[in-house]
Amino acid sequence: MNGISTNSKMNLLFATVALVAPGSAFAQATDERDDIIVTGQQEEQAASLAVDLSEAPKGPEIEGIISARSADRLQVTADDGTRTVIAFTDATEIKASKGLLGLGRKALGGDALLNGLPVSVDTVQVGSDLVASKINLRNSDLKTVNMIHNGTAQGFAEQTAATEALRSRVSDIDQYNVKGTTNVHFDTGKAALSARGKADLCATADAAEEMNNALILVVGYTDSTGDYEYNQQLSEKRASRVVNYIQQNCGWKPYRMLTPTGMSEADPMASNDTASGKAQNRRVAVNILVSKGLDGL
């Protein structure tokens, strides 16, 4: 593949204003990470949470939506944008209200804690960690979030509306870190994908799948051949072709795809004065993004 390389923010200066994020949702990533767990630390951390939660000091009640999930930890984002990381254990009670006025409750497992789900969390303090003693949610919200994640037959229109309703409270959804970019190239005036381009797209989707909370943004470009209107339409057509292929052939879920955009001949990678330069500019950039608020969780 052309390589998943670190991209500059300048390449997305204009493209990012067109983002409509369907996910919870991204400046460059640094090599230094404060949250990396080395061998032995993970076992120590797990042991520290294996306590009787009923005997632990009571912590604050946290309300908001689940904006990220990593193993046994959740990030909950409140209405004001405050983000709180909360651990949960096998002893955590997870219950959903059901029926009229929320009467009646059913117990759930940890797999019900999906991104985008509104929750109310009772916590206790265990060392430096907040641990959930009880997580409350509504059965109707769980049904909606499951529909979004599973892509049921209720359709993309309802899916989009439900996504926006559940995630509109995340105030920094349009701020992303660019984790990598793959450029797929096209012939002059064409929007057909080459065999190499198809392979590169699926390799990029696989790489994004390995990253927590990753979304994909697709931006189409042209060289300087042709007038502006023609190139704008061509850049949009190329971007749409790439989006369709990633979703239909590489298994990338629609709700993890940001709205694609065409940028015509803007932001060339090389000079349009040479044939080789034009070949580099006839491209679609496939950007792997992670929300600044979720990066590193």
C-alpha cells in the first residue's frame, strides 16, 4: 500500500469544516504515551479493583453518555463536556429501566455498555480509581444504540437521527487527531479504483480497526486538468467510490465514517506542471482520525 503515514493538519484545513461525525468521536499523535501498561502493571491494576465495592468510600454520581470504552473502563462525557474515566468490575450492577415511567428493571452484562449510550453511574473510590458500583440506563436508549451499532433494517435515515440525538452532547466532536493517511491514486478523468487501490483501502480499514475509537474521513482531489466545476464533481465522485468500497468490501461500518468531501484541485501534493506531479495529485486521501477527547483511552 502507499503507506499509512503521519499527515499534517494543513492537508485537512478545509476538509474538516465539512465533517459530520456519526460517532463518539480527532493534531498529530506523539510517540510518548502516559497510559501504556507494561507487563505486570495490568495484573496489579486488576488486583487493586478486586475489592468489596460495598466497603469502598462513596464517590460522585456521574451522568452523561458513554463516549469511549476500553476493556474494563468507560469514558463518560457530561452535558458540559466534562469527561470522566470510570472502571467497572464483575461486581458492578448494570441495570436497565423498562416499562411505564421506567418501572421494572433488568440486569445486564458489560457488553451492553456501548458507545453513545446515556448512563447514570454510582461510583466508589478505590485508590486513585473511580469504580462503578451501579450503572443505570434506559432500555429504550439501549435499543436505539444497538440499532446504530448493528445497522438494523430501520434504515440509515433513522440511524443518522438516532446517532445525532445520542451524541449531540459531546461538545468537541469536530476536534480530531490524524493517526495516519493513505492516498489512493486515479487515472486522468477517471474514478475507477485500481487493484492496488482496492488492496490499500482494505489494509487501511484493517489498520483503523486496530485503533480504539477510530473513524475514517475520505477526501477526494484532482489535478489541474479541466475546469473547476468538472474537477469538483470528479473529486466528489472519487471520494464516494472510495467510501462505497470501504463499506461494502472492507467491512467498515457506516457509523464510523465521517462525511466524505471533494476538494477539486486544492492542496496539491506536487506541482501540476509535470505529468508525475499530476499523477500524485489525482488521489483520494483516506484519513484515520481519533477524537482528541478520546485519544489514548
